[in-house]
Amino acid sequence: MSKTIRVTVWNEFRHEKKEGSEPAKLYPAGMHEVIAKHLSAQPGIEVRTATLDEPEHGLTEEVLANTDVLTWWGHIAHNEVSDEIVDRVHKRVVNGGMGFIALHSAHMAKPFRKLMGTTCMLKWREAGEKERLWLIDRAHPIAEGLPDYFELPQTEMYGEPFDVPQPDNLIFISWFAGGEVFRSGCCWHRGRGKIFYFRPGHESFPIYYNETVMKVITNGIRWAAPSGGPEFVQDWYAPIEKLD
Ligand code: ZN
């Protein structure tokens, strides 16, 4: 049995609007359009996009109620995301079972930090160095169809320690030419929802045109889709057996 997965691709969409900038050249219509285009071509996935500057950041109650998995890219405007929308996203994950995919600099996105409960800080360096991503958990659904490792010729470096709670599943570890390592693919459960953090995606390199990167994101979406488990009962509860 397979059910269509309704994905909302959310993007801050600010870097790409700076005329003449590298992100504008790489993603003239925005990163979200490139990601959405790839996802739309995958069987069983239905896509819409939402961006920061839309009313309610494009994440109305109605949009979220009809979203199975939300992907999130943000970097320079995390603080412009309203707390009301953050709470709405958080609730939809924890109570509603919506999957949440945090991409690259979304490690500092408000909804991700709220879901993690830690600072989510890390080391970084923008030197265009090579990254090698090693696949660690081969039994995990996200590993489907992936190679032993893959490389990105030019990336921004993220280094450990990455201040997140111990992941439930560690899918990838990255090595960088400068010597650092990083847990670049991590999974967590939060309430009824599933969260996948995936590191690649710096705005000045053509990362979201990379087939393997997009395969990982697609697999992550399929994994993070709601499981359909029962809703929480967190209230007074009648005894099932007759009590004396
Ligand atoms: Zn970056």
C-alpha cells in the first residue's frame, strides 16, 4: 500500500534575490523551485512550495494540515520567522506526525532548534573544500539505492561538535579536506513525528543539482512521512479492566 506523500518545500528565499550573487546565478527562481522540480518527478510525491515573505510564511493552518513532510532551508533570516508559526510547525510534527527535513543551515532554524532543545551550533568555514559523505546505517530506509560514499567537490565545511541530542539513527558522517568530520545525516523521533537533518546545501554551490543529494532528500521524505500511528491520549484514562 502506498499513499501519496504531500511535501511542502519551504525556503527563506533571500540569498537568491540578491542580484548578481552566486546564489542568484545558480538558483534564479530560488532553491525551493529546484528542489520542488526534482521531487515532483518522483513517484508518489506531491509538492508545493512556501517562502518566508508570503503571509504566515506560506505555512497557514490549512497548508500544514495538508503537509505530510515539510522541508526547510533558511540561513540569514532565521529571526524573521514568527514564533507563532514555529509553534504551529512544532505542534504539527509532535502531535500531528508531520515529517520535518532540516537542510544545511536550517540547523539554526527556529523550528529545528525547538524540536532539538539544544543550541544546534557547530564549526564552519567557507573555503570551497571537498566533502566526502560516508553512509553509516545501511539498514535504514534512507540508505536505499545509495553508494558506499559520495563526494561533493566544493562545499562549506561544518565541523563537530554539532550540539544536537544524540541522534536515534546516524545515517552519514562527512569528512572534509581541511580535516574535520561531521554527523551530516541524523534522524530523530519527536512525539508522532520524524525529523531528518541533512547537511549539504550551501547556497553558493550547485548542491541541489546533485543527483545523489536529491536521492538522499527523496529517501528522507519517504522515511519521514507520517506512520499513521494512533493519536496521543494524554488525559484522564478509564481503566480497561474492572477495578475493585
Ligand atoms: Zn552555508
